[in-house]
Amino acid sequence: MRVYAVIMAGGVGSRFWPKSRETMPKQFQSLFGDKSLYRRTYERISNIVAAENVLVVTNEVQRDIAVEQLPDFPEKNVIAEPFGRNTAPCIAVAASAVSSMSEDGVMVVLPSDHLISEEEHYISQLKDAIRLADKEHALVTLGIKPTHPERGFGYIHYDVNTDNQDIKMHGGRKVLEFKEKPDQATAAQYLQKGDYLWNSGMFIWRIDVILDELRKNLTHFGDFWQPLRDSFGSKDFATVLKEFYLRVESISVDYAVMERAKNVLTIPSNFTWSDVGSWDEAYRLNDRDGAGNSYKGNIVGIQSKNNYVWAQDRLFALVGVEDLIVVEAKDAVLICKRGKSQQVKEIVGILRKDGRQELI
């Protein structure tokens, strides 16, 4: 069994504005330590997948950054989308490309902006998922056991029991349904019930299985998968890719495939994970002082608590403030109430509507 990996690295990280921009989104920044989230993702999967069997899907604006941050990675394996079309088209293109190398191998799909610790557990469960996907011809996803009632994640409702010993041996469970991001009360109910997981967005499946699902459920893909496969690695690939993107719908793989497929399994996972989806999550993940403040940069605070402040060029002085997120970039400053940072993407939408492209 040959194993391939696809790293999805084309997002803009609008919830991380003003640090995350279209030309340098969060996955390419060193938010935690000295390596970007993208680099960390590649290094983790390199434990089980050879470099020549890894594909990176990003976009034309970010392609050079993606190549630069992986200097030993084969540049021909970096696919640049002409424009964003969500995760289903991204995965469809990658699966077509991988099928030119293997028709029955297993493909691991990973977002590039996740923070994972306890990597030994992660690798072990990823190997279980690969075996499960191959043996059961199932669509497999890693689900994360929730630690708190998080509103910013989608959820997986799963069957805690299984009579299938092959599935059970690899830690797998049947997915009952996928749930959209809930309100606070519903998230608390999910946590209490114990049969819900956070949807990590990490998928594992056989190449022939996912291609079949995509041909059935993704508009126009049936007409394009063969040309995409046959042209991968040639000068014609970019032309075929653009033609496909001009016609395909913009839709997530969750909507297009996972919610419609019949044979979907999850592995309830026990490694520490975060999709680093907002500044509130960055606050939760960073070290804090005795007053609950997390400071990065030149900051002085008195009688202030539970704040997240990232200063870039100037001194920030805090007096008597609580529960704020303050982030300075070269040309903009974000001031946000903690607990509201999911709405930062709306600021980006306003700037785009106003034609202030230089700020996004």
C-alpha cells in the first residue's frame, strides 16, 4: 500500500487579521515558536510519507512562499490554484494528480494551519486511519475529543460502540452525522453527551474511493478529472486547472462528500489539537502571567487582566482594562473584546467591499 499526502495551504486566515494577509496568511507565519504552522505540518507527515509523495495545494499569490518555506521539497509538487474554490475542488484536483501515481493508494489530506502536540499519538492514530481507509474502503476522519464547549468548530456525532472487530481494532467508529458550528448552549450539550467530536478537517481515504465520491457529487468534476490527471506535471496542467475552476462550484468537502457518503468512519483522537481559528484560540494556547495576560512585544500593563496583546513596533501601555485582544500590524491595529474574535473576518469583508485591498 502506497501512502500519499496533500497539504491544503491556500487559505487567507481572515480571522487572524491584521497579522494574516492574503500575501502572508497565518499558516506561513511563526505564531508559535520559530517554525510556521505550514512547515510543522509538512515535518509531521514526513514521518510516514516520502517527500515525492506529498502534494501542496496553495494559490498563485502564495505559491512562492510555500516553495520558499520547504527548500528541499520538490517544487513540481506544489499546485497553485488560480483562485479559491473551497476544499472540495482543492481535494478533487489533488486526488486527480495523485491518481497519476497510484490508483489504489491511500491519500491523507491535512490542513496546513493546525497546531498539534503529542505527535507520537498523532502519528499512531494517523497510521490506524490509513489502515482503516484501505481495508474498509471508507472515508475516515480524525475527530478530536472536545475539552470545552467550543462554538468555533464543527462537530461529528458518532456511534460510541461497534460490533465490527476490524474497525474496532484500529479505534474506528461509525459517523452518524456532521453538525455545523453550534451556539454555546448546544456546544455544552454536545460536550455533556460524550458522543460528539470536534471536526478536525483531516481526512484519510483510498484514492479510488474519493474520486468516485467526487465524480458523483462535485459539479463538472466528472468531465475534468481525467484531463487533470493526464496533464499533471506538464505545461498544460495550469490551463486545465483554470478551466475546471471556472466551472466548478465553491463548496467544502464536508458538504459535497462527507455528509452524503454512506461509509464514513472517525477515530476519536487523544492528541492535543487546535485549528488556531481565532485570536481567542491564540490567547488560550499561549502562556499567560499571573493576571491572565498574554503579551508579545513591548508592553506595560497595570491593573489589567485577561488580555492578549501583540505589539509590533510601538510600546503599548494598558491601564485598568480587561478581556481585550489588541494586535498591531504595520498598517493597522485590531482592538477586540475577548470572545468576539470570530467576527474579525467581518472586518476583512468590509475592507474588501470598500476597495481597501492594500489592507487585506
